[in-house]
Amino acid sequence: MRSLLEEKDIELQRFQDQMKKLTINGQLMSLGNILAYAAVQHGSAIALEAESHSISYTSLYQRACMFSVQLKKKGIKEGDAVLVWLENSIEFYIAYFGVLQIGAIVAPLNVYLTEHELTHIVHDANAQLVVTSKDFCQRLKEGHNTLPILLIEETIDLDAHITLEHCEVVQKDPDALTLLLYTSGTTGLPKGVMISSSNALHNACQALARIRFAQCRVLCVLPLFHSFTQNACVWTPLIYGCTVILVRKIDRRLILEGLAKKPDIFLGVPALYGLLCLMKTAPIENIQLFVCGADALPDRIRSSFALVYNRKIANGYGMTESSPFISVDLEDVTEPTNCVGRPCVYLDVQIRDELGNVLPQGSVGQLWVKGPNVMLGYYNAPEQTAEVLKDGWLNTGDLAYINRHEKIVISGREKDIIKNKGLMIYPQEIENVILGHADVLRVGVIGKPDEAGEVPIAIVQIRAENADIESQLLKLCKERLAPYKVPKGFIIIRHDPPLTATGKMNKKALKKEYLKDEKI
């Protein structure tokens, strides 16, 4: 077994080797050049497999070039912002790189946006065009948006024969704004995270230094607008010449069809792994690596997955503001589910107190990170940027500590912390306990103000009627939690609660719904 120092040296060498491949005449290429690079390096290899089509790297590049021509005809030029509002599809990639190749800024949109959120982003991004499908076009019109629309069905025919000898791709400054990735808006209206080519490609190489992607087949189930999916299913596979198997949306039938194409790598969020556990017999024999991110991995899902499939889930951590990978734990050892592994290579981490003082190893505090993958800032929001970016260091908003193996252990989101009589209560810990009950499907713990500060309240979605569920949950919590952490109330629901795009409980919406009018 290699020592920690040896592992770090190997990762560093992998990172440096990969970065050299992406450097032209001493300068890092732009993200818009990656598809051209992939077409030269991987040519006839299959880049994407969808429900009824597959496409080679050469053909994908050609079609992206043709789409670039369509964008230019619409008046789009270098530096303009273009919204891409599409489900997982080959067309998403064509539009995405078609925009990047002319030096424009691409802003992939959450396919679950409300009318209010969509209108906000359209105005905030100062976009010149939205590329979408007929399915989403009507929603744009209902919002009274006057932004020009380019329908993907009218510009791309995947069955057409295309030949293209040359395509002019803009070599954009790698430090310039390239991607505008909007957050889920769980703490307010969505914020535009500004990502440069340098941010994206450094983080892709950081991921490749830790995770072996060589000649693999990646199953893409998570939505492509998410930063996790863009890194793992758009940037890194193109660099290595992998095949991405596209699943249009999270649906049991579509997931099974994707699994039938024999992927090697599966990327998911906890809710998706929970769905696999419920399916019980999903054909995952060919998969070599399961990676989980975007939300806290509950004990029950990890243990259930191990019980049902006898396989391990590698726990990862990141955020849109870090492009997004910060860490991932691939070691074949048993760690608590909130342990998310060592930081990626070329990424510094610090644990600080509220005054900004660096805390010793093992102390819980604010997690700060610094590296070439950290965002440029929030779009049109210098004050919000200044709150989280200081001297190149990013405040993740999470509370964590570094254990003796130099791994990050997450305690919870700082904004979700419940303070009671001077004591800190971490909702993630309570949620993990409640999810241990067989009848619980989802849970969100929020703080309700009272004379002691706040007390924890649990909103619990159950699978089936259980008249005794509240007393059972109370007993479970009393057995496994300190008295001050035990919820002072349980709200039991059968309907779907408000969720984010990655299946997390939307706590902002939960507080708005369940703390008003003295419901609790």
C-alpha cells in the first residue's frame, strides 16, 4: 500500500502531465478549443450515445462548428452571453460548444426553473439569445420574455450528413469569463457564478489526477446544467476520449436503458443512489466506480447500496464556485459518510473561526479553499463576491474539520446551523439519524425561533401511512442524539416536499412553508 506522500506525488505528476497536453505554445487552451482537441486526438471514437443516436468526436465537432455559424448569423459575437436551456442530449453538447467556439459566454439553465427564476436570470445575464427546444419555448413566452429564441430542432438534424474541412475557433483568454453557471437559489434568487476556461480546465485535471477516466464509458444521468455533471460528463471525458452515455432525465426506464449500454463510471447524488437501492436489481455489473456528490450522503443509502449491490460509493464534495470538485474519497476504507476525502491537488484548505483565524487540525470551523479552480466571482454582484472571496480564498459556507488522514469531514452548512443556548446543532447529523428509519423517504431539519434561540424541527416525508411514526422517530432520536439535538416537533408528510434540482430538500422553501402562521 502506498504512503500518503507517494499518493500525493502520483497525483501531482498526473495533474502536470495532463495540463501539458492542454497547453499550446506555453498558454493554456480555452474551453472552446477542447472539442477541436478531442476531434484531433480521438476522431472516430464515439463521444456520445443517446437513446436513438450516437456521435463520434469528429462529427460532434463538425456539428458544433455548423452551429457556431448559425449563432453568428444571429449576430452573436465574442463576449456575448447565450443561455442554453435543454435536457440531457447530444444537442446540448452541440449548442454548448457552438457558443464557446466563437468566444461567447455559455449559461446552461436549470430545466426546472420557475417563471420567476427564469425571468431573473434572463435579465441578470444580459443574454443576447436563448437556445432551447419546443418543449421549453412556451414557458419562455409565458414569462413575457422578449429574448430572441433559437430552436434546436430547427437548426440541428442529427441524421444529416455533414462534411466540414475547417472551422475557425476563437482562442479566448483562458482567464476570461467563459461559463456563467447559476446557483440553485436556495438562499435567494439564483446567482451567476463566473467560471473561466482556466478554472474549468484546472479542475478537470484535478479530477483526472484523482479519478482514472482513461477510455471509459460514463453514464450521465444528472442534469447537464449542473457544474458536477459538466466537469465529469463534458470537460473530462473529452480530454480523455471517453464515451458519455446520455440519459435524458432521471426516470427508471431511461436509467435502465442507459445501464444496458454498459457504463464503467456512474455519477450520482444521494437521491439517485436511493432510487437504485429501491430498484434492487439494476444491471450495474460493468460499473467500476460510483461517485456521489452535490449533497450529504446518508448512512442508510451508503449501507443499503453496499447491502443490495455489494459495492462502495465514493463520496465527493464540491460547489459551483470551485468548478466544482474540492475533494473525493476513493480509498477502500470505511469512513463516516460525512468524510469527503483529501483535497484535490493544487488546492489549499483552511479551517477558520468566525474572526478568520486559522484553527488547528481537528477543530470544527468555516472551510476555506484556495486554488486555480476557484471562481472569478458572482456576476453583477461585487458585494456578494466580497463576502465569500478574500485574497483568493473562497469561503465555502460549510463547517468542517480536517482529520488525522488529512481528509475533509463536513459538519453541515453554516447557514443551516441551529443555535440553542449557545450550543451548535448540525441538521445534517439529525437528518442522518432520522433517515435510518425504514419508512422515511426524505427529511429536512430546520430551526424554529424560541426563547432559547432556535429549536430543531423535522419535516419528514414517509413512504406509507404509519400512525405511530412520530413516537418511533422521537424514540430513535433520543437513542442516538444528545437531548438538545432531539427535534422538538415532527411534521409528517406524504407529498413531495420542495426540492432542488439535485433532489435536496429546499430548506429556504421549507422555512417559508412550515414556519409561517405558527404551523409548528
